[in-house]
Amino acid sequence: MFDFSEEEIYRYSRHILLKDVGVEGQDKIHNAKVLSVGAGGLGSPVILYLAAAGIGTIGIIDGDVVDLSNLQRQVIHFTKDVGYSKALSAKEKVNAINPHVNAIAYKDFLRADNAMDIIKEYDFIVDATDNFPVKFLINDACVMANKPFSHGGILQFEGQTFTHVPGSSCYRCLFDSPPPPDLVPTCAQAGVLGAIAGMLGTIQAAEVLKYFTGAGELLTDKLLTFNAKTMDFKKISIKKRDNCPICSEHPTITKLIDYEQKTCEFK
């Protein structure tokens, strides 16, 4: 077990007081390695809360730079960061929040040719991306590598999330393949309430911490959806498909695919 300093014990005291976490649970958090694919609307609260919680290593992969229009919802970035790498900006905020966290920035996008090499270094993957092709890539890579991950998506006033662990239903059990280009509007076309990103991202961060501490029940085989206009939250059961092309006993997808598709800003 990690030997926490007095400063760290005080820093994490509200976790340690929880009977479902305690020192042992905080030790598991400290030893955890989590990758956030995306440092935007969803990645911002995920990264901030995981850093504050004391996740030992946080990987941040994002090849984009901060745009002024991002600041309405991507709260990890500040006005001074406009034009700066999102991955590096997020890494700097992690270092400022918690010097005990090892933050690793990847100024790149996740692709079929680098996904396996990157995710193999991490214990849990967070899908905080803004487009369907990468969501399917994350799903397929994690299933192939037996890695747990949290899916998240938002648009306008609505959000959805579920958690996958090896053996549970995956993203392709819900959606067989990416939708045709232009079928779903982007945030630039349809808009998004900024606070929605915070609502969903903090849920994803909570799922990560629950996974490592064993507290509560994960959103496995369940899709959580919400509408912020009415504050209605729903859980929908997801059945693992016997003919799923990636997670079934006889998968038809045996290599990673870079789908060509217009960005759908689920971010």
C-alpha cells in the first residue's frame, strides 16, 4: 500500500472518510492509470475531477487546439489558452490542481494505427470524444484489448453514457456501425447547453472512481440518458448481442478501422 504523506491524507480526507473508499480505496485511486480521449467538453470535467481525486496517472490525447467557441463548455481551458494545444493546456491544469498526479499529454488524435499502443498503458479509458468514428474506434480497441471504458455523448440539452467492462455489452451492441454522414447535426449546427458537458463528464468521472474503488454499481449493461430541460433521467437496459461484430464469441471485426465521416460534435 502506498505510504501517503500527511499532506496527501489531508488532501484526500473526504474520500478516506467514506467507508466505501477509505485509505485502501484511495490507494487504488493513486495506483490507477486513466486515459481521457479528448480534452474538450466532456474531457474537461473528467480530467479535472480525476486529478482532484488523485488518480496516479492521467493520459490526455487530443490533437486539437483551443478555440474561443470552446470556452462556453470546455472549462479546463481559459481565454489565454486560445490557439494552444488542448492536451498541453489540460496537462497544465492537472499539474496546478494536484502535483501528485502524473499527467501525460499526447498532441495527437486517436487513430487505428496508434490506438492499441496508447491504450495498453492504461487501466481505464474515457470516451470524451466529439465524433462517431472515434467512438467506434475506442469501443473496438478497448474490447480487443480487454480494457474497461466509459462512453459519453451530448447534444443540445441531452446526454447519454454507459460503462463497459470486459464481458458486458459494448457500443456496437447498441449501434452496429457509424451513422451516415450528416445524419446527426453538429453542436455548431444544433447547439449545446454548456453545463450539459459538466453534468455528463462528472458522471463519467464518478464511474471511473467507482470502478477502481469497487463502490456502488457501474453503468454496465445500462444506458443512462438525461434531458436537462426537464431534468428527466432514464436508465435503459442494454442486452449483450450474440451477433455483435466485435464483442461476440465470433467477431467479424478483427482489426481497427478509421471510418471516414464528418465530425459530429458530441462534445
